[in-house]
Amino acid sequence: MEFPKNIKKRINGVVVEIKPYLTTNIIDAILAAVSGEKDYGVRIAMADAMVLSQCTDLEDFHTEDGNIDVETVDAYRANGIIDAITREISGYEILLGGLDKIEVNGIVDYFESALADFTKEFKNINLDEQQKKFESALNELRKVEAEKEAILNG
């Protein structure tokens, strides 16, 4: 079976040639490249720029030093160009699922770390001492209640 042929389209005044698929290797490479980024928006912009790089003949989203020009990527998104291109690309939804998994894994890692910190703090609590303090406070409360009853009942 052959890969689909490239498509040439005019999108909001921009003529673009689109390779209408992402291979598994490209998806994995994009996910690996963006996984180290902390910010979700930056990961998305980077992934979209890499998709544009792999699947289009557009090149003006790179800076002179070869880095991704996030502002240009954002302009492409705002003008609907990225959405129009990615609708033509088979495998893009798999890439988005991978990006979501990276986000979920980051959240899980955060909560695991927070839980580990909480557990460490909790282990340092002497429960016997806390129970004695609670019982002492409860006894004091009972004394106050008894004194209050004695005063009210005279």
C-alpha cells in the first residue's frame, strides 16, 4: 500500500503543500522532543511547528537561529491555518492524544510528589502524643461544661 499523495491548498491567502499523514516515528519524535517542556501551551506550539515542518512546505515559523517562532505559530493558529492543515493530516489526533498523556502524567507526577511529602510529614506525627493532647483538651472541655452546669443549676 502506498502513502497518500501531497495536497496543495490555499488557506486564508496562504498556499501550502500538505503531506497528509504523520508516521509513527514522527509522532514519537515530536512527543519526545516536547515532553521536557513544562508549559502546555509551549508544548502545543512546538508540536504544531514540528508538524508544519514535517507535513508542509511552510518555513517562516523558524527564527534565524533555527528555533521555533512561537509568535508566528500563534498567528497561524489565530488565522485558522494550523487547524485547516491538521484536519488534512492523518495521525494528528494520535499526536494530540500523546500530548494529553504527557499533561496527565505531569499532573500525576505532581500529586505523587505532593502525596510523598504529605506522607513524610504525617509519619513524623506522634499519634500517641496527639491522642493524649486530644483527651486532655476533651477533659478540660468536660470540666468547663460541668462548671457551667453547676453555675446554671446553682
